Amino acid sequence: MKEKTRKKTDTYHHGNLKEALITTTLELICEEDISKVTMRELATRLGTSRTALYRHFASKEALIQAAVKSGFDRLGEAFLAVYQDGEIDTVERIRRLGLAYLHFGMQNTALFRVLFGRKVMVEREEACDRDGVFNPEEASDSDAFLILVALVKQAQDEGLFKHEDATLQSMVIWSMIHGLTVLIIDGHLFLQENVDTIFAMGFNTILEGIRR
């Protein structure tokens, strides 16, 4: 038994245990519940020792926070790709952010529910800096909401949006997209073949209120 465990542990000698630990923790939260996350269970799933896990995270709480952040980073990466597309205008990039959010939720339903549900509410608040400012130079640490705010501010600077509170305008846009996403993945809207059409109508309605 010891020999078998040692062979499994060897696969993490090149520094990928931390990444595997974060991924497995997020999977466990999605599959079960945050209460099911224990260092013993994670060590068993990864075929290593709890001591090895604690070399990367001082506590289970720190690990869960890192796992939640990694989930949001996946959404942030999708947003960042849109943000960096200089071939399209600002309003179109905001529209594409919305579509990216919508399709992220539809394609990663369990993860989406965890990230925006009550399971990790405390960890979400600790992992996400809602009062920060998006920095394009820190592409590996991109908060999706801050990217949206940055584009809304850019639209204001270009004279496309009203010069009102950019954060509030972003919250209105986000709320419409999030509500539509939840209605679809929870089965309240059975029109998935017309998702983009429904989104376009909602997005255009909001634009009417914030355009100059």
C-alpha cells in the first residue's frame, strides 16, 4: 500500500501538485459541497499525503479561496480575450463580453452555480476585488467585472455612454446577462436555439438607457 502511494506522489515532484490541488478542490465543491472539502479527502483523491498539501496552502480556507479564484479566473480569461480585441469597437466588445458570460454559464453550469451561488459566498467576497481597477498588464489576474467596468468607462470617454457612475452602469448590464443565464440553465427558458436573439433584445434595451 505504501509503495502504491509513493508512486502516485512521484507524479507531483515537478511542481504541479498545487495546480492539481486547486483543480480537484474546485471539482469537489462542484460535485458535492464545500463542507465535503477536507485535506484527507483531497490527499486521497490525489494519491499524496496531507503534509504535502500543507506545503502549498497553510489552511483549508486558503485553499478553497484559491480554488474559487481559479474559477473566476476562467471567466476572466474569456473576458480578457474580448477586451484585447482591438479590431472591434468598444460597444461591440461589451456586447461580446455579455455573450461570453452567457455561454460560459451554459457550458459550465455546475461551476457557474458554485461561483455565483451561496456555497462559496464568503470565499467569493475574499477572492474578488470589486473595488479594484482593471490592469491590462496583469492579464493572469483578471476580474471579469472590472474588465466590464473598464470598457464602460472607455465607452464614456469616447462619448458613447452617458457620463454617469460606470460601476452602476456595469451592474445593470451584468444583472441582465446574469438573470438571462440563470433562467436558461435552470430550465425556465426553453428557447436555447434563440438565446443570442433574446440576449440582443435585452442588451439593446439597456443600451437605449445608457447611450448618449
